[in-house]
Amino acid sequence: MVNATKGLFISCDIPMVQFIINLNASLPALQKFIIHILDSSQMFVQPHVSEMIRSATADFREQNSYEKPP
């Protein structure tokens, strides 16, 4: 018998995957969202966390971007 799970496929660079893994690890067990890590740049997550991942990665990128001083 086949088991099917609805999810969201994420493909990104390795540092962003590590950020998402650390984000997942910081949550309590009942709120963990990673279903399966496919390789170093791809993963399968629960579909209801897409906006949370987008906002967390946007905040992460904003904090780690360089702005040239005036």
C-alpha cells in the first residue's frame, strides 16, 4: 500500500536550507514542519508553514544584507 503525504517542495541554496532546518529545530515537537530532507538543497515540508518560512527567511536576509554607508 502507498502512503501519500501532502506537502510543499522547497529547493534553495545550502545556507538557506540550514536556516530552515534550524528554524524547525527551534520549535516544539508538535510544531515541527519538515517532513523529509531530500538532499543538501531540497526538502519537503508541511504546506501550512509556507508563509511562516517566507517571512522568517525574508527577516533573515534583511538582517544579513550589507548596506553601503552614505
